[in-house]
Amino acid sequence: MSKRLFLLALILLAVMPTAALAQTIDLNTLFPAGDASVSGRIVQLLVVMTVLSVAPGLLMMVTSFARFVIALSFLRSGLGLQTTPSNMILVSLALFMTMFVMAPTFQAAWDNGVKPMVENKISQEEGYQRTTEPFRAFMKANVREKDIAIFQDLSAERFGEANKAGPDDLRVLIPAFMVSELRRGFEIGFLVTLPFLVIDLVVATIMTSMGMMMMPPTVVSLPLKILFFVLVDGWSLLVGALVKSFI
């Protein structure tokens, strides 16, 4: 019995290398020759990684985030507070406000573009058009016609009148929207800081008339500005006004 087992083991050892050598790995099964699908997937992966890396920039360019964070920064400067609230708190508040305002746009982009494209119901080109269409509509509703005209004229000067970009072209719409948001953000910031400026002037005038030259006016005006902002429920008023400023 032991001899038969020994002979069977020798036969298996002799056959196994031959069977292993017969199973060669064919790389063509993984990367088909003459097929651009692999290169296309590599390009798609690079595009996805690039989009994810510039996602914060895209968020600021095509959403309401810029107006919110600018107004909140002016509020902190108007109060005379350097680090309170912190940058993380202001940015987080601006992000949640952006999510609240942009929720219909995000939902429309997902339902009409991203979801059908992921499920292979539409092509990538059509998915791109459907995904960007809600953002185009949002930006067109909140951009100034003057800013669009400026970038259209710039495109005509640079690329020629025949290649002039249209008002719906993202090359024109995105920078025009950003300029409009910066302008509106500074307008809101001026209106926010104006009451605090009046308080600073009144306090400085009173302290000068009392001969208190050595005490900085900000020492007295800071608690008064905070008290005024709290009494008028400033956070609710400012956040509500910012959200309602979008169409």
C-alpha cells in the first residue's frame, strides 16, 4: 500500500509542473490589443482625480458659497473680532447655508444627469450636459447681464467675433457669476459693517470729548457692538437675508 502511494505521489509531482506551465498568463485578456477602452478608462480616472482635487474651487465658483463666506468675514471684521468666530466655524456655516440654497440644484443635477449616467442609461456627453444644466440655470438667475456682456466682449477680442462665446457658455458664465458674487458680497459686507462703524464713531467722539485720550475706543465699543448684535438677533437676520438674496 505504501509503494502505491509513493508511486502516485511521484506521478502527481511529474504532472503538476507540466500543467502549471501549460497555463500561461495572457495579458491581452486584460488589455485588449487595438482597443482604446483601457486608455479611455485611464483618462477617465485622471479626470475624476482632477475633479476631486479641485472640488473646493468648483464649490466656490458655481455655488452661493462665495457670497456667504465674504459676508460672514465682513461681519467678524465689523465686530472687531479677529479670531471669533474661528475660520472653521464661519466656513462650516457657509457650507451648510450653501447646501440649503443649492439643494434643489444638486438634486436636479443628480436625478437628471449623474444617476442616469452611472446606470449607463445615457452617454457621458449627455450626462455632462444634463448635470451642468441646473448649475447654468442657477448662475444665470443670479448673474448680472453687465458681467456676462463684459466676458463676451473679452472672448470676442481674444478668439475673434466668429468664435465669440454665448451667454450660456461656461467660459463666460462662471467668471461672470464669480464677479457678480464678489460684488454682491462686498455690498452686503458694507451694509453689515455700517452700524458697527456708527457705534465706533459715537464711542470715539464721546471718549474724546471726555478727555479719555489714553484709552483705545475699541475697548468700550467692542462690548457695545456685541450687545447690539445680540439684541437685534443679528445671526438670524443675517443668515435669513443671505439665504433670501438668492433667486
